[in-house]
Amino acid sequence: MENVELAAALDEVADLLEIQGANPFRVRAYRNAARFVRGYSTPLRKLVAEGRDLTELPTIGADMAKYLAELCQTGKLAVLEQLRSQVPPGLVEITQLPGVGPKRAQALWKELQITDLEQLRQAALAGRVAALRGFGDKTQQKILQAIERRAGQQKRFLLADADQIAAALREHMAQAPGVDRLEMAGSWRRRKETVGDLDLLVTAAEPGPVMDHFTRWPSVAEVVQKGTTRTTVRLRSGMQVDLRVVEPAAFGAALCYFTGSKEHNIRMRQRALERGLRISEYGVFELLEGEGGERREGRRVAGATEQEVYAAVGLPWIPPELREDRGELEAAERGELPALVELGDIRGDLQMHTRWSDGKNTLAEMVAACLARGYAYMAVTDHSPSLAMTGGLDPAKLRRQWQEIERVAADYPKIRILKSMEIDIRRDGSLDLADELLEQLDVVLVSIHSYLELGMAEQTRRVLKALEHPRVHILAHPTGRRLGQREPMQLDMDEVLHCAREHGVAVEANAQPERLDLNDVHLFRARELGVKVVISTDAHSTADLDLMRYGVAQARRAWLTPKHVLNTLPPGRFLQALRRRR
DNA sequence: GCCGTTTTCGGCCCGACTGTTTTCAGTCG
């Protein structure tokens, strides 16, 4: 059982306990554990198999350790089975409706015997929901609307799509009356692979006109709520946007607060309390002891900038990509925050396609585009023959491509064009190109495009076999996932990463917005194990070369510095490092 | 249920908005 599955089980326990009305702190304990497990880079099943003491991990106490071991060893969790028999699982879906939380879900269940969305819809249509205590006509109406459009509203957006909406929003809001500063916060700023909503933060003398300007944006489909400090709208695209207006003296505190993550903020506030301070979106305040021992807020000691807020609790500024409570506060405390890799550090792109296979641009166009981006080298990685539908290159065609590479190279002496190929890993783990040709390539990139649904054992063996081939340099988009479209392959990633390290093979951080493969958690694990990483765009056009920033963003979320990323090296050292096998 | 130079009990982050209420609970981020 993989970490994400363990986390899902713990989250479901939390959901069901919450509907039961359990102690909220107990519920939180399950959620904290689930969140930790989901983001933890080492598979817990391995630690369990080794008999390690899981209670040494944060958020895991005696009970959680027992449950995790049970899940790893049996695939089941008795506590969860029991809860499912006590609480109808359909209620969980009901709590996911906006405006319906555990309390109302429980009322619907106990008072009206409602256990799923369809029953709720019927009850609401019949007007029985509005009659419940704590509900009313408006709530009933909202519930109905939420059920009707449920499919559209749950989705998360690819980071690249969110970027487009964010840019348009920024342009509109920059023209709002009296707007001074304007920043996008939230998971967008932390560069998460998908974004659920956008948080826009502005400073303005008067909030009213700014809120009005915001709700008049043509892309707005519905104003969800509107106040003097916060307004929420839903766009025609389905994206929800929150606008907050704050005073300049609180801008940094608000930016921290709305950037999150929630867990990072909680740790920051706890840290503040330990120092006799209180952090809110309005600033960092002294806490004074009142007459009766109660604590009241004193003067504001920080708030205008993020740097100030962190400094107030004795920390350096922490890059947004790290704010996930994955050890960044501790690292900041020790003065060991990583100097994260930046787009400008990248010296070459190592996966791209041309018209020789399924790319849209010619080789010469791709070379000129790479040069324009300041790269010192690039790898031309058209597909191998078995991917017929992409126009994969057979040996004869490959040799003709080499001739063209040599011709084009003569015209572009400032960039090194590396002969390469994205070679398909066949079902049995063998490679879709003869050894004799592999030997003539500068860079050998391998990846899987077929039989994605094999079981974990077989799929893992297949990849390991490919990595053991002495000519292989890079494993591209290792899990094959496509966000929102295709689940990752069943793959024992820890085995794969260990094997990659053993054989000196680099793993790719594919920058395609719907791939981002490996993801941040796997890249973090690669870094821990000392596996080499390359960041590549997998470009199919010159424009795609600009996707590099999405790969870099995920690498940053994985704490990678330039020294972890091979394609930050100059050409000579890059090739040396790439070919160093162990 | 977790956690501890405020340790084995008693805490556990903070504020805005809405709707249903007559002073606040529920939900959300």
C-alpha cells in the first residue's frame, strides 16, 4: 500500500469521525497524519517491513503507527470498516458541498434520514431541508444549486491554466481605483501542480470601489460573497477567486497568511505564541497579560513585509514553494534553507521533439529557439520506431536525422546539439533501439508509452531492467501520469530511485503542465537518495520550450538546488556527469 | 489522537462572512 493510499484511509477516518461529532482535535490528528503521510517521500510500507518505529515520525503516535502497520500488512483498517458501518459513506460527499459541513450533514442524516446526494436533492426539492433547525430557504437553495453543478465545481486547474487566468485578473485589477500593491497568493504562489482557486491581495485606500471593480470583471459568472475586506466570485471557467483588500502596514502579514499553506501558517502562529506574539493577517502583535490572566493584543511589531513577519519569529524569509510544513521552519531556524534552483540556472533542455517525429517545428527552428533562451546545449529526442503514430524514427531515418543535425550544428556553433532519442521501453524492459545505434547517441533517454496498466511488480521489473542497460542516461516522465486524465503507473518508485542511483541514471522532472513527472514528493525523495535529476520540457514546438519554468517550480518545491540538477552544468561537465555510471 | 525547556494532563491558529438568529453557530480559507 502506497503512502497516498494510506493517507486516503486516514482522511476517510477523519471524515467519518467528524460527521459522528467526534472530538475535533482527534479528527485533526487523523488529518495531520494523513497530510504528513501524503507528502512523505519514503514509502511507509518499507519502514513497516523493516520493523521501524513509526512513532518517531511527526504526527504519528502510538495509535497511528498501529493503524499504518495494519494497513500496510493487511490492506485494511478495522477502525475504518467499523466507522463505515456506523456512518453512511455517502454523507462524506454531502459534507463536500459548499455550505454543508459535518454538523449540517449530521442533522440531515439524523432528522431526515438522508444518506446520499440524491436523497438530499429530493428532500431539498420537497422543501424539507429548509424546515430543519439551522437551515433555511437560502441554505436549501444553495444546496440544490451546489448539487446541480457539482461536477464542474470540484475540479482543480492545472497550474499553467491558472497562470493564464491569473494574468488576465491581474491586468483587470491593476486598473481598479486606488489600487497600490497587488499580489497573487495561495497555492498559485506556492506553485502547486494544480490550483483550486486564486487568492488576490491588494492594498487600497478604500476597499469599496476595488470590490466593485472586481465583481464587474467580465469573466465573473457569480458573486459568491461580498464584504469590505473579502469578496469571493466564481468565474465562467469555474475558477473561484478571492479578493482581499488590506492596509499597506499589514500587506506582508496578509501575504504570508493567504499564501499558506495552512499547515505552514499554523506552525508560524504556534511559534509566535511561544514568543509571546500573535500572528494574524493583520500583522504580528505583542500579547499582553491582562488583569484576570487573559491575554490581549498589544502593539503591532511587524506586518508590512513578509521578511518582517518571519524576522519577528526569529526566522529568515522562506520561499513560498517551501511553505508546506515539510521541515522548512526547522531548516530556516538552523540557517539551512536550500538555495533553490532558478530558471536562469538551466543551461540546456534535454527532451524535445521536431518534425522528424511528432514535433511541430523543424530542427533548425528548435535550435534557434533554444539559443534564444540562452541555452548552451540541447538534446534532440524524437521518438523511437515502435511509436509509429508519432512517426518514430527507424534506424535509417535516425541516421538521416544525424546528418541534418550535423548540417544545422555548423550554422549554430554557440549551442551544442546532442544526438538523442526518446526510446520506448518495451513491455519486457528491452529498448526499442539496437545497441549499436544507442552507442552513437550522445544522450539516451528512455520512457514508457504503452502497457501503462501492468501490475506494480511487473511494471517495476520492466523499468528496472531498462535502467540496468549500460547505455541509458535518463528515465523520462517516470510515472506516465497526466493530471486530471490518467493516473500514474503502478510503480515502486523507491525501488526505481534506488536502482537509478545504483546505475547512475538521472530521473526527469518533466515540465509539461499536465505531466509534472516526477512530482515534488518523488523529486524530494530523489534528492534524499542522491539520484541525479534533469529538468526537461518535452517540447513539441518552440513555444513549449517556455514550459521549463513549471519543471523548475516543482524542483523548487522538492528543495532542489542547482547542484542536484544536471542541466545546470556547462556542456562539458554536464556530459561527464551524465555518463558517470557507478 | 498527538505532544511536551510551561511533560504524562491539558492544551491544540485565527478571523470573515452568511444565514438564521435575536446574540451566534456553522462554514470556510
